[in-house]
Amino acid sequence: MNFDSVGGALLGKFITLLVSVLTFFLTQAGLVHPGYSGNQSSEAAVSKVAVDSSPAAIAEATNSWRELHAVARLDRSPVLSAAAQRWANSMAASRDFRHDNLGSYLNSAGQRLVMSQNIFYSRTPAAPEDIIKAWNASRDGHAENQNFAHHQEIGVGVAYDSDGGMWVVQNFGTPLVFAEALRAAIR
């Protein structure tokens, strides 16, 4: 064995150890998913960066935004969540970006609420805060809908199409007595 082969082998082991240590710390910091091996392409590694765009994370980002603007937090509704998920799945499958036909529903307390909706599409996954900012920058009633003081409940659905496009639906529930005020706010 000559020095070059021994030195090359040691250098290779050192680099492998260095990558392992770096991966460990990035995983602990939440910047890399635990399954990352260090042998993936840079494009695959970028897709492993941890961004929680789950319905729960988007609902929480909505509530954080509302609190920041002195508007009451919303309760998560299983009825609104199921409807939002169904519609997000439908939009992702059909690639048809449009609002669902909304009506009213009974909440867990037996109170009739009317529904309103925001929808979002991105060719790549988006962070919850970016989705909320996009709705609030909209001039089509999305900000007013998201910040409407009389909303009581929220449901969020997230789906991905076969190209990785992200489809998000945000449903809100408002007591019937505030239905006209809601219509006026989002016009």
C-alpha cells in the first residue's frame, strides 16, 4: 500500500464523518428531514427542507395572523376541514382552480353557520406564512374573508397534484345572523 491510497482512504473517511456530523446538526436544527442520507442530489435535498404546510399549520398561521390584527382566534371544525380537504383533492385532481359551491352547516353546538372560502395554488409547496400573506395581499376579498371578525370556525385542506403543485382550501364558518355583513365585507 502506498501513501496515496492510504491518504485517499483516510480523506474519504474524514469527509464521510464530516457529512454525517453536519447532517446530524442540520437534522437537530430542523433544516433537514431525519431520513436525509447526504447522498441525494441537491434538488432532492432541497425538497427535504422541513416546511410544515399541513392543514393544522395553515390554520395556526391564520390564527396567528388574526391575533396580530386583534381578531379572535378560530376553532378548527371537523366539518369545515373535511369539506376543505375534499375540495382541495378535487382541485388537485382536476387542476381546476375555482371555489366550491358553499352553503351552510350545523356546528358541534347545533348552531347553523354559513361558509366562505379562500383557495390557493402554488407550483411548489409553500410555507403557511407565505400562503396567509398571499391571501392578505389579494384584492379579491380574501383578506377581508380571512380577517372577518364574526367568523367562528376554520377548516383547511391541502392536496398535491402529480407535478407537486400545492392546492389549499381555507373554509370559514360564520353564524347566519352575520351572513349579510360577510357578503358586504368580501365584495
